[in-house]
Amino acid sequence: MPRIVIIGAGSGFGSRLSFDILSREPLRGATIVLADIDAARLEAVTAYVRRAVEAHGVPAKIESAIDHRDALPGADFVITSVSVGGAAYAGYPFAHEINIPRKYGVDQSVGDTLGPGGVFRFLRTAPVQLGFCRDMEDLCPDALLLNYTNPMGMLTWLHSEGSSVRNVGLCHSIQWTMHELAGYTGIPLAEITHWVAGINHQAWVLEFRRRGQDAYPAIRQAMETPETFAKDRVRFEMMRHFGYFVTESSHHNSEYLPYFRRTQELRDEFHLESRQVPMEQKADREWMKTGPDAPVPELARSNEYASGIIEALVTGVPLRFNGNVMNTGLITNLPEGCCVEVPCVADREGVHPCHVGPLPPPCAALNRSNVAVQELAVRAVLDRDRNAAFHAIALDPLTASCLSLAKIREMFEEMWAAERELLSYFDE
């Protein structure tokens, strides 16, 4: 039975992925090791998962570790979902990554993938993630790394170029996009098949089929309904002008492009709100509830890919999913060696990315504008090049549409000063 280590188990992924694993018959005897540097959260989530194991009579073994290095020896799979420096979407340092750019006129929606927020999140996260890879090289060199931490594209690129660890980046944007398209078109989700490729959070629905027949006309028909258009204004507007539906939500997509958040008038037109950052993260996880009345968790399976990939590698029964991998001729009109999100097949031999060929030229061009930011951010970390980090933000489509180079430099310096302690590795 596999040994599966979840680093960052105190995040929303710790219990969710554990239950996904335990819900699969071939994996019910697995050893799951929950690791987190927050002792209180680790104790709570471990107790929650153990409660499920006991209640459902599952033969799994649940362990926990404050130091992830104690968990890694003998690991077959390592899942990472961590926030470095503070809560993922509350307080320091996230507040600086949203509020400082907004002061200069760059209004982000989420700030965890691209733009000033995404680049600085990557800069503070990169050394920790590289540390995980170094530890895996030392303690479990044959294990597969399944990363859920954002910014996905930059981190997958870093894992692949900066280490020898086998890895794939996982996201749920394509699963949710199909769920939403099923609702917009009235087509049952079980009857939909798709072929999606591009980059993380900006992949393109190249084929959308119902029982083998082209169902893209149903999306176009839905787009012309005012009520449906209003539910996903940015993505439908992009499809209207570029021809293809894009993954990830409208509010997320609006910050990867220069068309939607540049002015308050545009934000109002597309119903895009400014991000408000709470100072503390809400304690609303189910596993945080303790005591005699604490709920008994169900082994309900989510739409995350991780447990299916693990099952495919353990049993040899193939699984197709979309993963983030390096571009080795997979998408021919995106740069070789960048990170792409493409269909993949997992089986006993590992993860096999599928060849896609060229994307529609306008779609590839939009992807390349984001890839340029990712490339320079990765180079900044690997080369300890502070100026490359500045260039990454200067090339960001939204930032460049809002600010002069002088203002971008001023904003960059203020953000760097605010997070200097998390970026001290640049001085080493």
C-alpha cells in the first residue's frame, strides 16, 4: 500500500484529499501522513481524519508530523498545499500584495497567479517549495510530487527546472469549468467530453462534445442569453472576441488580461469587485469543530485529481486528467520548456502528457503574454536576480496597461520592502 504525505495538511486540502484517497477501494489500506508546521491545526485535522477512519472501518493508517522531513522516508506520493509567510488569503503578506498595487492603480481580483500579487507570492513561496524538492531528492527520490500550491505555472516550472523530482501540478479549474458549462448549456455533466489545453488558469476549451457530437454551438447559444452572459461576463466576452471558452472564473481571468480591470468604468461594466483582504483567516473548516458533538466526516469524493492519479499509478488502470507539466513539444506554438496545462494519462508507469499541437493563434498569443511573466519570475528565483522579478511585473498585461515603468518600479520597491524578510534569500 502506498505511503502518501500531505504537506500543508492544515489547509483546505488536508482532509479533502485524505477522504478522496480513503473513498477509493484500492487505496483504503494506504498510510497517509499529515504534515503541517502549525501544531494546533495539525492536531485538529489529524483527529478529524482519524475520526472518519474509525467511523467507517477503513484499514488506513493515519500519521502526523510537524517536520515534513520526518514524514518523507519511504513516501510514494507527496502532495503540497502550503502558504508561506502567513495565511493564504488574509493578513500579512497577502494584504501587501493586494493593497500596495491597488494604491498605484493595479486592481487585482485574487492576486495568486500572475501580476504583482502572483509574482510576489511566488518569490516568497519558491525557496520553501525548492526545499521540499531537495528533501524529496534526499529521502524519497522516486516519489511523485503532486502540487496544489499557487502560482501553479511558476511553481511547476521551478520544480521541473530546479530539481530532479518527478512532479505534476494540479488544479480544479477545468473540472469546475465543465460543471459550469453543463449548467449554462443544460447538458448533463456525465454526457460531456472535452479537450482542453493552454496554461494554468488560462487553458482553452478546444473541444466540447456531447456523446461524441460537437456541442460548442450550445455554449454560443447560451452566451447570447442575457441571464447566462451575466453569470460569466469576462469569459463570455473573451469567447465572443477570441472564439474559445477559457478555464478559471471571470473574476480570476479579468486580472490576467489588459481588457477588464484597467479602469473603474470597466470594472463596473463587467461587475468586477475589488478584493477586500481580511486581517485574519476565518476558522470555518469542518475539521476545526471538536468535542462530543463534532461531526463524523463522510468519505465523499471531491473533483480533485490527486487520488485518481495515485490509484492509477498503484493499480495500472489508466486515468485521463489535465495536469501542469513542462512543454516538451506538447503545444507547438508556446515556448519550449514553459509550463503548460494539457491532457495527461496516468498509469503504473507514471504521468504521460498528451501532444496537443498548435493552439488557435490568438489563444496562444494570450498565453504567451502570461508565460513571459512566469519565465522571468522563475529566472529571478533560480538566478537570485532581483531585476528579473521587476521585469516580470513590468511585463504583466494588467500592470503594463495601468502604469508607467517608473511607477511600476516604485510599486515594486515598496512591495519588496514590505516583504523583505521573506525575500532575504536573494541576498545569500
